[in-house]
Amino acid sequence: MDASSATFEEFVLARQHRLLSVAYLLTRDLQRAEDLVQEALVKAYLRWDRGPGIAQPDAYVRRIVVNEFISGRRRRSASEQPTDTADLIDVAAPSKDPDEQLAMWRALGVLTPRERAVLVLRYYEGFTDREIADHLGCAEGTVRSLATRAYAALRAQPGLLDRAKETS
Amino acid sequence: MNSLDQVLRETLQERAAAIPVPADLTSRVIAEGRRRARRSAVALTGLAAVAVLGVGITAAAVVAGGGLPATVSPGGATGAPAPHEHEPLVTTGECAGLTVTFGDASQGDPANPPPVPDDVQALRAGDGNRVQMARQDLKWLRASGPCADRLILRTPGELVFGNQSRFADGVLGQADRVAVLFTNTGSDGTDTFELGLWAWCGTDSDCSGLVPLATVTVDVIGTTDLPSGAVVTSTP
């Protein structure tokens, strides 16, 4: 294996879990998450040792994952119904409060892809609205609007426990 | 932080922590990347052959006819280079400097492109671009500069077609991308194609988030005894 491949391999090994995590939180399906990440990494590989290369490979791959998820969902069906976890390849998650987190996980399934992407980037990646806007290719105001709608949708879910709806 | 935020954060973190990582992801990615790189090289060889064929046909026409056929221009148009030649399509924002040029098949060998072809001109933002093609013609669109990898080609009409929606990656190196535009019609007419940017759009995506940058009117005139080089851009 040449030096550029070794460098790329190191990048994948170091970042694959984080990238898979983002993809899984978006898709809620482990197989789809792997497909998204693999596709994004292949695109990164093809650019890795060409010209100036990729300045921020982590952001580059994550951006592809997020936008492929959003555009892929749009392409599949505009009338696609929110799904429960039953038909997805799920992972078992240890939890401090299994019922509460299961309710939240299911509630996340009713969000639109862009709404879910905003919440995942904000609460899992810890991104600012500006950074989220950069990933989604939209304005910061759009990010805030999507977040507001996502919160409203989550609060409207009957399965979400009361404690999660409280504000302090 | 309210409780909703807290439960949301905990849920995402704990779900993510439980994800297994496939042991062979790296090798799968590299194998697929190498396969696509080989496939891309084969495809580009084919495209280059088409371009070379176009040059050969033109050369034969020149020999048989004793000279280059006259260029057919639409009314009021001129094939002379415009003063804004090779000015960027985008002049502000993160994509400032993105340039798209339009040229003949004779300029289209992606393996050995001339640095600044004389008869290739830049397209500009808006709907003021007008170009000419023959009925069985082939021309190249070449994108360079920032955001070239986000450039999308749309050919919604019936006379002008593109070889792909995305500009091909890796044709001319990191900063340059190429798309092929061709006509396949038995009669003259007018059609359009569009160039736009999309935040990120996979090769099979519907690209419905496309933001158009330029709409180009194509006058399809005459038979294919040339690449004419008659690229006409109207004044603002």
C-alpha cells in the first residue's frame, strides 16, 4: 500500500465510528448508515491524493453523509411515512432511562430529514447554527426555523414522557 | 438546558455509543475507490476518442472542401471573442472564481487540454448566454475554480443533451471538471440548458435543491460539418 493510501486508511480508522454514528442517528438504520458512510468515504478516497487534496476530510465526508441522507430521503418518496424502529436494523443502546430514551428515539423518527439533521448536528456533534448551516447549505435562520419545528414535533409526540417536555 | 434537550442529547449519545464498526470498512472503501478510478479512466478514454473522432471528421471536411465551412451564426450574433472571455461565472461568496467555459470538440481532449483555447468562451451568470451548435454536434463544458465539484448541468429540452448531471470528477485534475453537451436532432431549433450549484448532490440524486446560475440558449443550426467554434454570448 502506498503512502497516500496509508494516510487515508488512518483517517478512516480514526473517524469511522464517529461518521457511522452520525449516519446512524440520521437514518436510524445501521445498514443504511454503513452504505452512506462507505459512499462518502469512497468519494473522499478518489480525491485524497489529487491536487491540493481535501483540506478538512472529516467535514468533507460528514457533509456528504448529511446531504446524501437528505437528498436520498427526498428521492425515495415524498409520501414516505415516518417509521417505527421495527423495520430498521437497530442497535441496542444501554440507557439510564430506557423508556424515556426509547420514546425519544421513536419521536425522532417523525421528523423530516432536515429537522433530524439539525438536531443530530446540534446535540451530537455540538455544532453551532453557523456550522450546521454550512453543512446543510442553508442560512442560519433556516437552521433555527428547522430546530423550532423539530422541537414542536417532538413535544407533540404522545409517547414522549412528560419529564422530557418540561422546561427548567 | 431544559429536559427535552437533556433527554435528546443522552439519547443520541447512548445510541451512537452502541454502534458496532464493521472491521472491513476501510478495505471495502479502498477497493471500491480503486474500482471506480479504473472505470473513470476507461470512460474518459472513450470520451477522448469521441473528441478525436470529431477532429478527424472536421479535418476530412477541410480536405474535401478546400477549407473550413462557413460558420452559421444566428441573426445579429457574432463568433468573435467577447470582452468578458473567461470571466468567472460566480464573482462573490464562497464560490467566487468559479468559471465555466464552453468549447468545441476539437478543444475537448481531456487528456491534453490546451491551457487557454482561443475559441472557448466563458459563460456568465443569468440568462444572457446564447451559443450555437450544429444538429449532430459535440461540445465541452469545462468548470474550474471553487465549487466546481458542486456544479450541475440540466438539459430539460428535446434538442440538447448532457452526458451527465454532474461534471465529471478527476478529468482534468482537482480543480477542473468536464461535461459533454451534444445534439442529436434532424432539424434546426432552439433549446436551453442550465447550470447551477447544489450544496451536495450525489450522482444519482434528484438535485431538486439546485440553485440556477446560468440559463444558456442554444441555437441548433445546420448540419454537422464543423465544430464551428461559434460561441456567442449576448451583451448584458
